[in-house]
Amino acid sequence: MIFSSRSTLRSMGILSENAVPYILFFSVSIMASADFILFYFFKNSGSIRAVMRSKIALVSLVVISAYYSWSILEGLLQYAASSLDYIKLSYMLLPYNPFAFNFPFQSLQPPSLAHPFGTNYNGEDILTRILYATPSAAEISTVVVIFAVIVGSIIGIFAGYFGGIIDEILMRITDVFLAVPGLIIVIAISVILHPTYTSAMIGLMVPWWSTYARLFRSQTLVVKNMNYIDSARLSGLGNFGIIIKHVFHNTIDPIIAYAALDFGNVILTYSVLTFLGIGLQAPGYPEWGSMVSNGMDYLPQAWWYPLFPSLAILLIVSSFVVLGDRLQDVMAGRISY
């Protein structure tokens, strides 16, 4: 069965206005992040050379680059398909229609040339659904990490720079979010707002900034006592000018390394949420976590059903962990330029 219109998908609960990913915002976020990272490495070319000396880190960077390139391309196609009311556009680069219902004829087919990752219970191609689900995982990790860095930098730098009662208030608020496991907060918010993709994103954004706030504060406490800060004050530069021009610029290095690790953390957490049935864009919509969850019911006969989505999660998360770990070693001076 081939779905060819948005109205057909809506009638089956596959697509709705609220279910469409915020792909344009995601793409702008990706481009802004890429510009910042490229600018950072251009100014610190020794850092990128040190990272690239590791073959594992280089492979990880290639995997991450391919992951985001595909996510942006496929994500824009999905957005265009929704906007133009022509759903075939969303899977024009995929082997099959990710929503093609072929039960019982293609149900639980093992890996083959026609279906390299096999099919699920409904006869849908697993490789196609993994590729189709990639943009949502990339989008939510990007939006959450960027939001966490922005909010964490504002709270952490202000707390560390001004100190006193401002520091006390901001850090006590931060400690509240750090004291409660983030997954519990995410699940609670998602349940309150109804377990949708948007509520999962909001749920992840709410507690995720707290670690960044602590990191920025600790770096600010060191930086604000440097001689160049005193020189900036003597030159007549105000507090906000010092924060923007000197403090943020000199506290961002370790945050970049942590953020690289954190992309993997967000993807893994989101996969756990969709495994539990929280954060699904719509019934039947492919998500890596939900694919693993559904496949568990057919073990050990259909071993490929949960295996390949799990490997997709493992590959992307491991790539971010390896790259982030290498960046942390470089920033800490354990690896020379």
C-alpha cells in the first residue's frame, strides 16, 4: 500500500501539523552551529590537527558529518513534502516507502539483497525506516544542546562573574535540576504535556542546561581573576562588555568538548524515551527507540528487527563520545598540538 497524499497520512495518524518536525529551525541551528565550530577551529587550527591525528576520531568525525548531511537533506525533503502536500517527496531518496504496509506478504523477512536490514512485522523495510527517522534524532539533539549551551552560559557566567546573592540564587536553582535525574524530569514533563515529539523536546530542554551552567560558572571563576580582565576594566570596558568580549570567549573551550559528548547523550536519552513510547511524533512514525522496542517482541526469531536500529543508535552515540573524548584530551593538554 503506497500513501501518496498528506490527507491519507493524517487520516491514519501518521502525519499532522503538530507532528511535522521543525526542520527549518533545525537547519538554521545546524548551520549556525557549523559556522561557530568552523570559526572556532579556524582560530585554533592546532586543535583540529591534534584531533585528526587519531584515526578513530577521524572516522567518528566522518560518521557524524554523514549523519548530519543526511539529516538535513532528508529533513528538508520531509518538510517540503508536508508543505507541498506531496508525501512521496519525503522518501524519494529512500529504497522504499517507510509507511508501505505489506502484511502478511513481506512480514518479518530476514536480511536479503532486497531488504538489507530485513522487514518488520508490517512488512516495512527496516533500513528505510532507520534512514527516515534520522532527522528527528539529529534535530532534537541539536536543538537541546544549543538551548542548553545558551541558557547555561547566561546563568553560569552571570553567577560566576557577579557572585554574591546572584550566584547563590542562580546556583540554588541549578542545583534543583541537578539533584533530580534528568530522565525523570523529562518523563514527568512529557506525561503532563502528553507524550508527543514536542513535549519530549521541551522535557529535554528544561533540565539539560544545568550542567552547562555549572561548567560555565567554574570556568568564569578562574577567568574573572585574570590580569586581562583587570586591564579591560581599567580601559573603561563595562561588565557586559567584559563578559561578552573576554569571559565567554575564554570559557568556551571545555564546553565545546563537553557539548560534543552531550549530543550523544541527548540522542541516547531520546531513544530511551521513544523506547518507552514517549516522544513519538505519531502512531506508526519511525523512531529508533520505538523500532527497538517493537522488535523486542519478536526475539529471537526476528533478531534483525531490534538489532539494526540498536546498531544505528550505538554507531552515532559512540561517534560523538569518541570525538568528544578526543576534544577533551586536547583541551586539557593531555594531547599536544
